[in-house]
Amino acid sequence: MAEYEACIMGIRAAIEHKIKVLEVYRDSALVIYQLKGEWETRDPKLISYRRLILELIKEFDDIVFYYLPREENQMADDLATLASMIKVNQLEDVKLIQMSIYEAPAHCYNLEEEGEIDDRPWYHDILRYVKNREYPDQATENDKRTLRRLAHDYVLDGEILYKRRKDQRKSMRASVGHMLMGLQWPGKL
């Protein structure tokens, strides 16, 4: 029933916009083939839905129904996901969602060409900072701050760099806190 209701809503929206030629794409084989007359509508609940759609399509000069399997209709899946995330207050105007379609993947637009390629591992700068507290040569203040924040999540054991678990970070802070509380600072009792 939900598939029929969605189809009815779409057809009514097209009628309101005075569209005369319409192609309807649905991922429900049942709805499409029943509306095309290729399958019989036996369920009494669906008969009235089908009858209403057949009345509505008289408003069009030409209307064609196409079955589009779900796995081939990523756009419908994405729009359904977006729709499920948005709560609309009936008193508010619904804001339009502007979409753009690119022929190439978005990450291609963000890649910068690098002059030299090094053979160092991705964690080289973190390892260097944890080991020697050294920054890369061209590091900006923002780079240094980011490196310090990242390095906080790693511990060095010999020459091996390990990522700390979240529970280890808390216990290390607590241990350091207890050690500091037991220390006496020069000139203070």
C-alpha cells in the first residue's frame, strides 16, 4: 500500500504542476506491472489504489510506467535515506535540496600534485614526534598542533608505534595525575 500511496503522491504532484507527459519509475514490480495491466490486482486493498491511479492518469497526454530494480536506482535510495533523516513541521515551508551531479569522483577535484614522492610510511611524522619531539621541517603552527593531538593517541615501545585504546588514554591520565599528587614541588609543602 505504501508503494501505491507514494506513486499517487507523485502523480498528484505532477498534475498540480500541469505536467502533461510523464514517465514514472518505481522499484516496486508489483505496482508497475499491475498499473500496466500485465499483472492482475487481486488484493482488495490494492484494487481501490489502482482504480484511483487509473483515474488520475487521465489528466496526462502520455504517461508511461517503468520498473527500475532497487539496486539500479541509487538516486531513489539516497533520496529515501535523506527523507528519513528530515523532520518537517507542517507549518514551515519545505526547503529545497539542491543537488549536483559530477561525471568524475569528487576526490579527483581535491588531489594536489606533489613534487616529490617519499617512501616513508604514513605514520612517519607521528613516530618522529613521539620518539624525539621533532616536527617536520615545513610544519606550520596548525600542522604542529595537529601532530601533537595525533601523537597523544600513540605510544612507542622500542621502535614499534602502537595506537592506544580509548580506555588506555583515561587510565594513563589518571596514573599521571596520581603520580603528580604524590610529588612535592620545590619551595612548597
